[in-house]
Amino acid sequence: MKTLTLSLLFLVSTLVATDTRLAWVDEQINSIKPQRSGISNDYINLLKDPIKFEEPKSDPSQPNKSISVTASAKSDRKLNLKPLILEAIINQTAYINGIWYQLDDQVRDSKLVAIEEDFVVLTDKKKKTRLFVNPKNDKIKITTR
């Protein structure tokens, strides 16, 4: 019983001593930390919201003219799309632009109709497109056992 009490007393005293040492370290770190100054909330409130759409102010002296510009969503979408890049072919699946596809899957507006050893065939209503795997890189070596 005495040994249990003595060991418990020793344990508590070491924990208290450790706590005071760590408090001193925290004080030292806080004293050398650079003070951060941020932007005030008043200044942030003065900034223009980058997401909010503002209507153009109309001049009352000018007659109300409206300009309508129409463009098809399909043509806008094609302008913003990255070109299709065939990155890999493994077990009758093709890795195109970071996504795995199988036969008969839709790749944008085309259908994946053939997967060969080093190329795939995509068809849409108007044309057939072949995507080839990039040439081999001599710096990359794949070995099997």
C-alpha cells in the first residue's frame, strides 16, 4: 500500500512539474510570435462582391434600347471544353481526361465503340474520331515478375 501511495505521489508531482515547464515554453513561444494584423470588418464591407451581378445603370435621357445576343449552349460548351486525351488503356477500359470508360459509354457527345491496343474509336452523329495513347516515355519503365 505504501509503495502504491508513494508511486502515485511521485507520478502526480512529475505531472505538476511537467505542466509548469510546458507553460514556460508556451510563454516563450507567444513572446516571439509575430503579431498578425488582419483586415478590419469595415474595410471588408467596402469591398465589391465578386459574385454579385450588377445591372448596368440606365440613363434616363437615352431611349430604352435592348441588345439581345443569342448563342447556342452547345457551341459555348464546346469552346470551354478541354481536348480529349487518351491517357491509358487497360483491360478493355480507356482512361480519357481522368475518367475510366468502357465500351458503349458516352464520352461527351460521342460513344466509345472500340478499344484497341493503342487507340480508341469514338463516334457521334457526324464523324468517327480515333484517340491514340501518347508515345511511350523512355524514362518510365513498367516491369512485371
